[in-house]
Amino acid sequence: MRVPAGRAAVAAVVITIAAACSGSDSTGTTPATPCAAANVVTLDTLQAITLPAASANCLEMDAGTGTYVIVPHFAATASDTNTVRYEIGPLGAASADVASAHAMSPALVAGIRTAPAKRRWATAAAFDHTRHELARTLASRLREDPGTRIATTAALAVAQSNPPPPLGSTRVFSVCGNLNCSSFKLDTAVLKFVGTNVMLYQSQDAPAEPNGFTDEQLAALASVFDQTLYPIDASTFAAPTDIDANGHEIVLISPKVNSLVTNSQCQQSGYVAGFFFAGDLILGYSGGNNGEIYYSISPDPSGTFSCAHTVSDVGDVGGGTFLHETLHMTNFGQKVLINGLPDTEEEFLDEGMARIAEELGSLHYEALFPWPTGRTSSSQLFPDSAEGYISGDLYNSYQYLLSPGPNTGTITIPNGSNLEDSGAEWLFLRWLGDQYGSAIFGSIVRSALTGQANLEAQAGQPMAALFGEQRLALYSDSLLGVPRTAVAAPYRYSSRNLRQLFQAVFNAEGGPTSQFPFAFPIEPAPLTAGAKVTGSMLKGSTNFYRFTAPATGSAALLHFAMPGGGSFPTALGAQVTVLRCGTGTSECQ
């Protein structure tokens, strides 16, 4: 059967891969027999197909058809971190362990796992997870407390009726006093800026100039929040709620945020640059402030409250963090307050959308400063003003693709997502926006659905189809020496060129380094006619393999199954996406 390229092929062809073809022994002790004629798939060069591993059929790769990239994955969402073992390779072969795709030395692997840049954001990731779990608890309580729900939702119906107070006036805020938000500290702050969308307060405890912001610097930062970043979030996703009826999102710059971690903690595992607290959106909640508030660290170059942060440091991280946390604020408001759901958006999707929100800041400045303008050096891929919004996504996604199997972008990690998971989340949602248009992001946020059901409803495709296409796109996007249009649109990105992105990061980091050992992080592991290989993946994860069909003789038969040949549980969504690279030397290199 010849399979046409494109998304229609994935939906229309009903062929499966599983333990073995009829008459074969999955342990490799007897030769495999050919697949039934109806199950033979013929792919043209650079065509691909996704096949579920659900029944005892197989995929033939005819002799002389060249090289294939094989991408097994589990198209599933879950809340556990149990790895799943599997075996993959030609039927009739003996089983063997496969070496790391990159043949990295143990020392290099250890260097990647303990790199300072990875540790730097551990605190922020754990704090994000803690607040998400607290938001889920608050959503459940709100559902069980009709009086509070009625009062809170009634506030949403009140049009802007509370004019901003005068500049220079003060207000006392309740701020999370620890990383669990189980205690709170009061902070008196001064209103420094009132714009169209944002009001900015600064704590009276914040260092004064020259160690802190000048009024001009504060006004400039607040203006970016007000005129550039808030409209980006609001127009792409939705505007935050307005339970305090003041028509503004409040920004509070407070050293209480700095002191969420000690200097020692900051040096070891990073700090919290800013956050949103769901309790602020529930009227009367103890510790809440009854309004939409983004909390930001304060400049503190002398390290009085925690580790040192200069004015420039706060400005560098402030924009992306504002976009990220405002998305969380909007998502909670939409799901819990407006749509009345008893739970928040699932964490992998909430965090992934927040990563997209950060990237939107980069896209804004990329459009303002096309290459080579706005750059300290013409060798920079991104303008200076964009790098603070995109650098985290690039770093995280590189680390994910360097080792995708033990990481995932679709499960909730018990102690918070790691950097690799964040990279996987961004890569998936960036691809989704490229395929279905950026309007899908707003549809996901405003929907009364959550998680996988939400994704499937907005894309109009089952998770299996979305996964199959996106996981291959991680490799088949921007193949070197191949026109981009030679690969069907579902198997590539449109707004980003992955190989260009990672080459630029590799160059900027002076690669090869422990964190950036390769110009492109994916190097498919070899499959040979002589051995099936074993591996493991988390739910929602992926591995990459390369197989070259024999030059002559019988067709090769692909085998993907549980170790020993057993069938995968249906809930895993086990499937394989196959790309035929052809017989040339340039494709898929």
C-alpha cells in the first residue's frame, strides 16, 4: 500500500505495529515470516506515517529502500513517573541493549545532569508546582463553598468601578512568606505608576537608588508591562479577570519575594523571580489580596534580603516572568471563576502555555528588530531585547532533546517539572500553534475543558495523531540539505527552524560544552538487522532510532513491543512514527 504524505495519511491508513507478524517468534529464535500483503506500507522518500502498536501486525521495509528514522513514543498523559520498558528492532533478531545515542562518556553525562544552569531554576520549578497544587485545592474548596463562589463570581460581573488611587498613596499587601505559601507577611507599598492596564506598587522596604530603581526606571519598566506585555497576553489568550473592579493588573515589587529563599538556597538552586497567587482571586481568602496581582523581586545589589540582584537583573527577568505569571493568572480565572470548573488546567498544559507566553515576548521584539538590527553582534540570532524571553525555552528544549526518554512534557511531576519537561512542553505547544494558528492558544485557555480533552477538542485531532506528527517534527524539521517543503507540513515547524536555533545556541555557548555537547541535540540510536534493542520511556515521551534496510534480499520487519514481545497497555498510546529518508547521503543526516 502506498501511503500519501501529510496529515490525511495518518488519519486514513489503518495499519498497526506490534509484537510480531504471524508465525514469527518475538524472542528472535526463529526467522520472521513476511507480513500479509495488506499490511505492507510503501513510503516515498521523506514521507512518514504513524502506526499504533496495538495488534499482531508489522511494518515491512523493502530491501534497497534506504534509511528510515523510527520514533517510538507513548501518546499519553498521566500523573506518575514510572518508566516503561520496551524492545524495538527487526523481527527475527536477538535482543541487546543499545548504547546512548550520542555515545556520551559517563563524565559528560554527569556534567549535564549536575550543570549549574540546571540547578539554578530548581527552586522556581518546585515553587510553580507548589502553587499549582495549592490552586487546585482552592478551586476544589471554592466549588464546595457556594457562598464564597457566589461572592467571587458576582465580583466578575461588576464593570470597572474602583478608580485607581492617587500616585504616592500606600497600600498594605499580604505576601507569601515561604515557598509553601502557608504563612504570609505584610508589606506596605507605594503606588508609583498607573497605566492603561497596569498599576505598579513598590515596597517601602525596597532599596532606594542608587541600589534600587529610580522613578524613571520604574516608569520605563511599568510602561513595558502596561503597553507591550499585558496586551500580548490579553490578545493571545484572554484578559485576566478583574474581581477588584479597578480595571488593572497590579504589579508589586517587593523584597519579600527575594526573601522567599536564603542567600545559600539562591546560590544552590536558584530563586523566585516573580509569581501569581491564586488565593488573591478568591474574595475573603485569608492571605489573599482580593485582586489580580503579579509579585516581583526587587533590586538588591548588596544582598540584604537574599542573593544579590541589580536593577538590570530585575529588568532582564521581569518581562518574561510577567508574561508567564499573567498567563497562570488568566488560566485560573478562566477555568475556575468564569467556567466554574472544580479544578485548574492540568499542570503540563498550564506550564506549557506559560512558556508560550514568554516566547510571545521574544516574537514581538524579533519583529521589531529584524536581523541584524538591535543586536550587540551581527552573529546573534535574536536581538538583545528578545533574548530574555526565549533563552530559557532554547536551553530547556535542547536539554530535553538531548535525553528525551526519561523526560516528558505531558505528565505532572510530583515535585514540579524539571527543565527538560519545560522544554518538551514548549516544543509541543509551539508546534501546535504552528499547525493550527496562534488562535488555538486562546481557545485552550478559554475552554471549559482541561488537559488532553482540551487539546484534542481545540485541535480537532486525537492525541495519538498530534503526538505522532509532533514527535517526528522534532527531528524532521529543517533537515540539512533538504528544502523545507520537501517534508509534509505536519512534520515540521513553521515559525522556528530547530536546527538553526540549536546551532545558534551551540555557537553562543562555545560548544561543545557539558550542557551543549552537539550542534543538534538529536542523534538517533542505531538499529541493525542483527539485534532488537531495549529501552525505556516515560509516558508522554519519545526516543529516536535510525535503521537502514538491507541492500538486497528480504524485507526488514519492524518490531515494537513490551520486552519479550508482549502488547502494551492501551492507556499508554504506544505507537511508532516512521520517516523514510531514502537512499541518498544527505537526507536525515
